[in-house]
Amino acid sequence: MMDRLRDLQASSTDVEASAVVSIDGLTMASSLPPDVEEDRVSAMSAAMISLGERIATELGRGTLDQVYIKGQTGYVILRSIGREAVLTVLAREQAKLGLLFLDMRRAAEDLSKLL
């Protein structure tokens, strides 16, 4: 899993950090900077994907694909990896989102085979 996260960051200069988190909020693999607390990222990722799934279902939007958060200095994008895990990516403010979404989809497909 670590190799796939490194590949994701190497293939897209827009990706600053990434992690694979279980839906229970446990880190499975991460490539996060030292100043980012892995446990906090894991807990928040699991909470956001759970809330996103509930919102998508309750509002009739179908199965959740991703949660997208935009801040002043960049993005946090969460993508489901099957029903067991979440791919969390921290991206730069100038990120080309279409390419990033494509790279994340491919990474999630590869990671789902490893779970």
C-alpha cells in the first residue's frame, strides 16, 4: 500500500500527502508530513466518509464516491476504497482536479485489490 501511495504522489505534483484509512478510523498506510498527526487524519477521514455516505443515501444521491473539501490553501479529498477503507489526499490549492480525481480513482482500484 505504501508503494501505491508513493506512486500517487510521484505521478501528481498536486498531491502533498495521502493515507489509506479503515472505516473504523485506523491508519492502514500513510505518506503524511511529520507535522500532520496520523491519528487525527484517520479519525477525521473515517468520520467524514461515514457522514458523506449517510448524506448521499438520505438525499437519494446513490452510493458515495468521494468527499471533497476546499480550504483557502488546498483540498482534502476522500475516496472510498470498497466498503472497508478510504483514500485521503491532501492537494495543493492550484491542483488540476480532473487529473487528480482520475489518479485517485486508479489508486483506489489498485488499493482495493490489496485489501
